Amino acid sequence: MQIYKTVAEIREALAAEALHKKIGFVPTMGALHKGHLSLVEKCHLESDLTVVSIYINPAQFRPQEDLNRYPRNFEKDIDLLRNYHADLVFTPDNAQMYPEGYCTWVTVEGLSDILCGASRPGHFRGVSTIVLKLIHIVQPKLMFMGMKDYQQIIVLEKMIEDLNLDTKIVRCPIVREPDGLAMSSRNLYLSSEERQRATCLIKALKKAQMMVNEGCLSSSILISEAENIIKQADGKIDYIKIVDGSTLQELAEVHSGARMMLAVYIGNTRLIDNLELLP
Ligand code: PAF
């Protein structure tokens, strides 16, 4: 496994190695957990060359957010990636990705302002920009992404379509702790008491799914039941919405492909999760 810190180095390595090979790519911000590793594993199975990036992208954090305390675990990440058969790891610094005078940004309009984009203005502009840059550098055929960040996948799929990029996103299932909490690097922020309360997200989603199975299709009823579950656990709701799984538009009634999306603060930690309510 080789580690590259500059755009020029990884480009050169890929030019030499990647001829006629199907490149698979897993973009990450490090602090790797089993969710990330499941992506690397799948990438290794489905590609000829597995490229992983570790870069905490400042452009997707707002000033008051957790950029400075975002977990960093570089040595451990590298050991894990070696065990999971990554071939090339790209670990640029800010000077590589946003050199002085940098001023080009990509925005996927509409999809970037709703749900997480409404509470985190500019977040998806930062994500789209960095992922477009990484795709240009790595030139992957396949890019493996976890469905916990469901809106991120929808935004990036639209960017890929609109800009005619030759990369396909492979949507990978959410990896959960045994009690259902979706794996996230931000789970590290939770105290043990908060960690227990954090299961309210999956409980609310499962309850909605169960009610749909029993015939309740009204979004307002499903959302108010989910709100009760979150409030009982003392969670602060950022949003709970039921949306169409392709367009992310809000639905008054659940239909096939509908998804409940939620963002909830447990203490100071903002957690997100989602579940398809009807296949
Ligand atoms: O999902 C993430 O970890 C980040 O948003 C990504 C895709 C690596 C871009 O910085």
C-alpha cells in the first residue's frame, strides 16, 4: 500500500498503475470505523485498484462547526487500510486542495439547500467541490459511499449526471452498532449516557417503518410519532422529514421508495440517520 500526499504524486502513480484497470475509490475524512471499512472491502472486491482518500475538508464545515475537534486518527487509519487491502491512499493537506487564491466552487442547486443543507448552509457546496476535485484526480469508475449520508449521495449523483462524469456511485448499506445506532465518526463525541439515548434515532425510524407496514401512510402522523420518541430521549430535533428517495422532495403520503430522514442533537452532537419506509 502506497501513501501519497500530493496531487502530482498520486497522478503519476495512477498513470503508471491504472492502465486498463478498473479504479475503485472510497473518499473519507479519516477516523475510520466499520462503516468506512465495509466500503473499502466492497471496493476491493469490485475493483482492480482500491484508492482511499483521507482528507478533512474544511470547506464543508461552517465556522461554528466541529472542524477543529473532528476526530483524527491517522496512524490507526493507515494500519486499518493496510489490513483491508487498500492499494493507494491519498492524504493531501489544505495547501494541496485549496492553494492560495483558490476560488472555484461547485453547487448542485436545489438539492443542496434542503434537509441537512438547510441547517448547514454551504455544506454541500464544500462536499460537491472536494468530491469533484477528488474524482478528477483519481478518475475512478466506481465510488463507494455509505447511505447514512443519503442526501450526500443524491447530491453527488446529480453532480455526476449534470457534469457527465464517468464515475458511478455504489450505494452501500448503513453499518450499525448492535443496538442499531448508525456508525459515524461523530459517535466518538457522545458520553456514555448520550450514547444510550442516541438509539432514539433508529427507534423512531423503525417505529415509522412498522406503522407503514401496518397501513399508516400519512407523513404527519408518522413524523409526530417519531418526534415523540426523540423527545422522550431528550433529543433536540433538527429535522424529521419523509421524502421521495430519488428527488428528496417532501411527501404528504408515503409511497414506494419513500424515506424518513432525520437529524437530531444528542447533547451537542448532531447525528443523522434515514430509513426506507416502503420498498
Ligand atoms: O462523507 C464524507 O466523509 C465526506 O463528506 C466526503 C465524501 C469524504 C467529502 O469530504
